[in-house]
Amino acid sequence: MASATVSLQTSDSATWQENPSQTSRRADPASGFEEMNSHSQSSKALSAPDAFAGLIGSSELIQRVKEQVRTVAPTDSTVLLEGETGTGKELVSRAVHNLSQRKHRALIKFNCAAIPHGLVESELFGHERGAFTGAIARKLGRFELADQGTLFLDEVGEIPLELQVKLLRVLQEQEFERLGGTQTQRVNVRLVAATNCNLEEMVSEQEFRSDLYFRLNVFPITIPPLRERTEDIPLLAEHFLKEYSRRMDKRIDSIPESTQERLKQHPWPGNVRELQNFIERAVILTTGPTLSAPLEDLKIPVGAEPPPAVTLRQAESSHILKILHETNWVLGGPRGAAIRLGLKRTTLVSKLRKLGLSRPVPGAAL
């Protein structure tokens, strides 16, 4: 990628999170779900500058992202946002919604990685009373709540394989059945999906359905990491400085040029969120009018490359092995590894074969 920067800014101090809370109504937080009702934002159409209010930066890469959003937003096409954690995918999804014909309807947000796999179907599609133990009343899912509006599915790569067929159907046919129900529900929903995984690689490893991938990948937008848009780092730092100075009732007027240069040299593996947290810490420590940043906290040496990313397969194998060691390789039963991993025993066995994992021979070196 070129060297440019996506940057984020919001009008309130919660500023910049992948899951910021600018909501008019919030459902159960355990599900990782938020709703933004655009009626509460404004009864008037948002202008383009207002729609991009959360995106700071003049770099070529951020301007390209904005242009892609302007191009696709007026359509109802599915958008796939790709990029590392902390780059601002949710802010881009909000811009897509605010520049669309659905801007006066709800923007529903759901993090697919925030709840156990066994609850994802109920959260997305709803359930009928008695569908399972504890289902004491009918519950609407996110697709019904987003009817006529936009649904933002974050971490879409975490959706269980067994649910991907149902998701594909609702994207193609705009219809589904609630869990435990037989009546077909019809909806009109525009989908924006986001992932920090390589879905194409997951497809090749049979961990993500190819037909669903192609259905999601109608209009992909890649959000660049902060290290590729370093010219925007001073703008971000100044923004966060103003925000946190105001919140902490401090008068800090400037950032030394040497500090700004050091910030531009750091690779920021945590992207804009990491920079935001660093500036907040610096404001806490500063007692005078000039920002005193704890540059020694930037552990990665100048010029060093960020550590190589761990692949999804490696991370999954490592986590499964950890749980298997803790359960002494007991797969089933109430205290077995399958329950702890939120999987069926047969699914876990299949994963072990696919990942090439097997119980070590007693006495063999690990």
C-alpha cells in the first residue's frame, strides 16, 4: 500500500473505537450489539463532510477510502471492509450508512466474535418462545431490527460454518426463519461486513464458505493500517490531545516536533486505537503546556518491522491445544474440551483432523 493514513475523529470524547457508542438504544451488551438510530442523529440528510466526521486525514489512502464510500453508499450493494484491528472499520460503515438512502433508518451493529458461537443464530435471526431452554419469550434478531436500514456485521469471519448457509440465504433472498419457528420472515436489509481475517485464505482452508465469500465480496474496501499513512499521525495526535486535554481540564497547547517525529517512526501495530491510548496516557502525565509523552513506552525500536502476524490457522491451533492440555485431552462430557471451545464433539474431532493435531505420545518431547 502507499503511505497514507486513515484517521478517526468523533465529536464526542468516546471518539474513536471500533465499537464506539453513539447509540440511541442499546440491547444486551453481552451480545456485542449496538443500535444507532439515524433518526436521533438528524432529521435532515447528512452532507458528505458530516458523514465523514469520524475520519481524519488528508493522505492519499484515506481520500481513496472516502471516494470508494461515496461511490458505493447510494447503492444497496453489500460492502466488505477489510483491515487490521483498530483501523476504523466501524467508522467507515457508519459513513456508508449516512450517505445511503437508508440514513433515516436504523444502523444495527453486531460483533460476531463477541458472543459464544451457540448464541449467534438467535442473536442474528431471533428465536421463538420455547426454542431452547431459557427462551421464555419471542426475540427479534438483528436482521429484523435492521429492516429497511443497515446491518453492520463486524468480525464476519467468526460466524460458524453451520450458520453461513442461513446467512447466505438471507443475503440472497432477504428471508429466514427465527430459531424454533416455521414462519418465513422477510426483510429489506443492506449489509456492511467487516473482517481483520483473510477470508480468501479461510476459503482455501475450508474454514469459510466460498459462496458466502463471493456474496460478501461485492464491493471490498481496504482500510489501511496507520503505519502506511504516517503523514496523518500528527493530525491524529493533535486531535486526541485536544480531546483529552478538555476532558481532564488541562491546558496543553503543543506537541514537540521531536515527539511528532518519533510518533511517525513507530509502526503502531495497534493502529489508531493504540495511538489514542498513548496520547491519553501522555496527557495524564503532562503537567505543563507542552505534551510530555512517555516515548520510552514505544518498545519497538526505530526502523524495526512489526512482528509477523499470526495466521488464523496458527491462532486456532494454539488455542485448541491450550484447552486440550487443560482438559487432559478429554474431548466430550461436561468438562471436556468441546464444551469449553463452544463446539460439538464431532466438530472438534473434525477440526483436529483438519489442523493435523493429535494427542502427543507419552514421554515424547513437546
